[in-house]
Amino acid sequence: MITKYIPEKGLQELKKNCQIIMPEKGKPFSDKYILEIAADIDALIAVRFNVSSEFINRAKNLKIISVYGVGIDNMDIEKVSKNNILVSNLPEVVTEPTAELAFGLMLALSRRIVEADYFVKNENDKNWHPFLLISNELYDKKLGIIGFGRIGQAVARRALAFGMKVYFYDKAYSNNDKFNMDVNYSSFFDILENTDYITLHVPHVRSTHHLISKNEFKKMKNSTFLINNSRGPVVDQQELINALKNKEIAGAALDVFENEPEVPKELTEFKNVVLTPHLGTTTIETKTKMAFEASKKIIQFINGKMPENIVNK
């Protein structure tokens, strides 16, 4: 079963090995239907799907879950493992498009591109004076990257090309780690206090829940911009709203939210906030690659091989 429609071009090999149950484009399966046929499923490609305990209890034949993405915070991995179900994900495929969007959000926020677009289309008063929608350039600014895995490093490469000074924090960093680029390790609090832009690239686990909250916003400069396209609950959404109201930071760009697809109305009313609907990997190239790679994990398993990128090996 594939829980939501994904590009069929990436499923050609899978079709040779399996009977595929997938909804038509724009016609998603209901949760009720998925539960009704759970017992018949041998393998699952989970596309933005909450792998509930009820589903696992019913899916007696399920042997592998291939996650169509990276995050596994939508399932009880311990329960899944106790039921002898392998879980794989796609850490490599999502790197470049997610980093690209993070940098695009930062650029849009800094140069006020969304506001400018709205002005030209809706409010153009013909008074294009020299300080109209004055903004900030990225060149020579300090970028703090929290989480320096594949995506964080891909963002760093883009930032260096723009002439930014790049600092990073990652709790797994050691002095033996070497990066083939001009970046500097900083403590978590140094990044909060001293950088002009902060971008988040960490998974949502217990230790990162509300990693950025009231105290962290108070440490930031009031000229700092925050960008998050990792996971919504990494940022305390209400405290972000408070920080924006109190002008404790200069602005924010978010591709993820605490209770997607719900977005607080207050967030939508700030001019210095750019919001996108979880588009990190939403390119046709990446979605097709993801379909191919998610399928590949299942084909490997069917053929008696240990699939790549198992998260509960």
C-alpha cells in the first residue's frame, strides 16, 4: 500500500514485484479504508501517514514500512519494532531540495520578496522611492546553522556562495569531524546570541521539542531572522508569536508548523513572516526520485536483502 498518490514514473520496478494499492491523484484514501485493508498489506510506503497503534495491531502481515521522506515522528517506532517490522527512510534524496527551500526562505525573508510581490500586484502607488521596502542583504552576514547533518551542510554551501560567514552547532560534533568548507563550530548559545540568521535542521525527538522557546528568543538579537523547515514542534509556536509581537526578533520563515495543516491566524498577520505549506521536498524531480528509492527498499526486502537506511535495524 502507498498511503497517498506519488509519481507513478518512480514505481515501475515495484509494479513488477507487487500488487500496488494507491489512491488516485487528488482522491486520498480515508483512514477508515486503510484500517479495513490493513490486514492484507505486506509492505507500506508511508506518505505523510500517521502509523497508529491501531493500524499496527491490524496489519498482522506487515513486514516493512518504507517512509517517503526522512521523519519517523509519525509512528511509535518501539511498537513497530516489537512487531518485527523494518522501517527505512530516505535521508539522501531530500537533502538538496530541502536545503534549497531553506535558503530560498531566508532570501525571501531578508529581501522582503513576498511583500514586494504583493505591493506590485495590489498596492502599487507609483511612488517607487529609494527606501521603498528597504531590506537586508545576506552578504557578509553571520548565519547560524543548528543541526549540521546533510541538509545543514548543503545550506552552508549555498550560504558561502553568497558571501555569508557560517557558524554551526550539532550535538554530535567532535573535533575529529572535518568539513571541506570554511565553517566554524559554535556553541548553541553563541549562535543564538551572535548570528544574524538562524536556520534549523534537526529531527523532532524528545530533546529537540521546543528547542527554540521563550528563553532562546530572548537571547537572540532583535535583528535576527529565524528559518525553520525541519519539524514544526522544534519551535515553540506561541513563543515565536510572542517574540514577533514584542519585536525580539526581526522576522521568521516557516515551512513546518506544530499542528499541520493548522496554522495560527496570528502567524499569518505578520508582514515579516514568510509561510509555506511543508514544501521542503516538493519538486517533481525529488518526488519521483523518492518514489523510486522508497520502492527500492521494498524490492530489496522482497529479494531477501537488508534494505538501505534501516532506522530500527
